Amino acid sequence: MSIRAISVVAVLLALLAVPVIGIDDFAAIEHYNKAVDLANAGKYQESLEEIDLSLSENPNFTLALVTKGGVLNALGRYQEAINASGRAIALEPDEATAWNNEAYAFIHLGNYSEGLAAAEKATALDPNLTEAWVNEGTALIRLGRYQEALAASEQALRLDPGSPDATLNRAEALQHLQLPTTTIPLSGFFVTLGIMVAALLALRRLKS
């Protein structure tokens, strides 16, 4: 099964924050805000161009670097996303979204151990970051650690019960563990029990 992409909107959670930087960086903020609007409209290449203009005004604009990592992931430019995320992490080591963007990129490059380490760092920094639990689950599945993948996927579903990626990860982990994905309703149990009893009675009559 191919690796599943998580929601781009979720990857770009950093877009919702308002950067707090000096008044001299007004141009950086202006370009960044344009980048946000373009990304929200799905215009990722144009968004990336505005982010780069923002960073040309302020190379240490951490939020722009975090967002650049997410936009590059959306464009499938994973090594560049790792580079941008790494720069953001160097400036703000506790930035969970940067670690999560890095995890996503590593996983899509097939570097599952690195992806898992980054995802675990993201969930440690922000236990409510659903997408980081999804990435952790995906990496664990690729590493064959299905019980742990199941736990990560169920944590993602506790945070977001409607997450399609967490649901698919959970189902895949259960499949590898050969566990049922659903439980039999009580009414179904009694129907099944009745069929079994009827079969046993029929068998007894044949033997008598």
C-alpha cells in the first residue's frame, strides 16, 4: 500500500499563527500574509515564492520557515522540506510543527526511522498534534511495529475521530496483527448463537 498523504491544511497549521517580529520586518510580514492566502487557496508554488520573499527580508523568520516546510511537502519536494524544517528547528527547537513537517518528508522519502524520530519529537512537544500521531503511526507500520502503530493511530483518532489517515493506519495495523476491526453487535451475537445451536440440534437428530 502506498504511503498516504495527510491533509495539507493540517500540515500547514502554522499558517494560523500571527508572527510577532520587529516593526522593521513589516515587509516580511506582508509577504508572509500573502503566502498564507495563496496556500489556503491551494496555490502552493505562488505561496512558496512569497515565503522566499519574506525570508529574504528576514532569514530568521521561524514561522515562515515552518510554513515553507509544509508548502514544500505539499509540492512533493521532500528534501527541500527537510532543509527548511531543519532551519526552523535550529532557530526554535521546540516548534512541534517543524518536527512534524520533517517527519512527513522523511516518511515520503522512505526514511522511516528518521521519520519516526521526528514524529515522536513532535508528539512529545505537542501531544494534541493529530498529524504527528498519524505520521508516527505510518512510520511504525513501515517499520513493522504494528502494535505501536495501532496505539499511535488510536491516539490520533481520540484527537480527531474523523481522521481518514488515522483510520486507514489503524485498519492496516489491525490487519497485520490479525485483529478484528469491528465488534459484533449484541443482536448479531444472539443470531450467530442461534444458528450454532440449531446446527448442533440437527446434528444430534441425525445421530439418533
